Amino acid sequence: MELKDIHHLAKLARLELTDQQALVYQKDLEAILGYLDQLKELKITDTLVAQDFKSVGRGDKVVPFDSTEGLLKGQSADQEQPFLVVPPVFKN
């Protein structure tokens, strides 16, 4: 992997790297890619499949509410009935 490739990957990840830092990452990435090449050489014939999969999640529970206020109660610290006040996602 060439140094220009490291800088290109850093740009895609929105990182600014010096040439010295890029050299360190170049060695690390070459080691990782070399390990992946070793894994490609493995001949895998059998795979494990989970036969007895059981969900450990909790079941749904229906909780009826008589009003919107009852539904929103305790859902947010900032409330302007009948709405929840949430911080904006986009600024400007």
C-alpha cells in the first residue's frame, strides 16, 4: 500500500495526517491486509449454525393511557403540553 493510498483513506475518514503518521498507519494496514490474505487461504468446509436459537428479549406489554398528557408524562424533562421539547438536530 502506497503512502498516497494512506492519505486518500485519511481524507475519506476526514483525518489530517502528517507523512510521519501516514507511515505508521501504512505499516499497520499492511500487517492487517497481510493477515486477511492468510485468512483467505484457509479451506473452510464446515460451518456452525445455531439450531436452538431462543430470543431472550422481553415481551411487549400494552399500557393503556386515557389522555395524551398521561402518555407524555415522564417521557421528557422539557414539555410544553401536549408536546415534548427536544433539541434541534440541525443548526442554522
